[in-house]
Amino acid sequence: MKKILFTLISLVSLLTFNGCNAVVDYEDSYMDTSNYRTNYNDTLTTLFLVDEQGFSYANVPYKCDSMYEWSRTPSNGEFSFIQPDSCVFDFNGLDGIYGDSFDNIVRIVDYNNGGKGSIPYECSSFGVASTYTDGSFDYDKDDVCKFVL
């Protein structure tokens, strides 16, 4: 009798909870690798675009050589690539930073918010440079920059 009752309760519970669908937002923790030209031994490197206070830059269009098509940084500012790689970022809508005059500081950092300095890059408006030790870099308003990562 106990086995029948237990089986009946289990069956009712299974049918009841089967209809419950949990919605999970993987945007900040899951990187879709279908956009990347990967081989068996390739591993993605992930960095982040943040401002001077560590807040993320979301929705920045970018495309790396290892990608099939353009993508956008998610809400945490994450972008991934396969080293060695070159990535182009479109900073349209940002006011730029150059010398002592700045508005939108962008830094390239790792998981620990450590700046990634000495990354060679070239922006369409002024030429070749390298990121500073804190991961920040000079760029002009609405600039497009290519980083060699």
C-alpha cells in the first residue's frame, strides 16, 4: 500500500512540476561559441570593456578575426577571442578620450578588473598606439579601433 501511495504522489508531483519552466538569463555567464572559427585545441580568451569606475560597456559592436560575424558586448562588457587575434571595436556614440581631455574612458580588463596594458591598437582617427597600464587607451568621438590581442 505504501509503495502505491508513494508512486502515486511521485507521479502527481512529476506532472505538476513538469509544467514549470524556469527562465534563466545566461547573457552574463555563457558565451555562445558558434560565432567563432575554433579548432579542437583552441580556447577562447575573455576580457571586458569597462569605464574608469569599473562599470561595464554593454552593446559595443565588435568583430575579431576568429569570428564569423559582428557581435556586441553583453551587459557585463565581455568579449572573447582566440589568441593571437585582432579585434575591431566600433565606439560610435562614445565621446572619446585624448590627452587631458576626456569624456568616455574605456579600459580593457580581465576577470579581476586588472588593466591589460601594452596592447597594440590603431584607431581610424589618429593612428597606432598601445594601451596604458590600466588598460585605457586614447580614441576620438565615434571612433573605430583595431586591437592586436
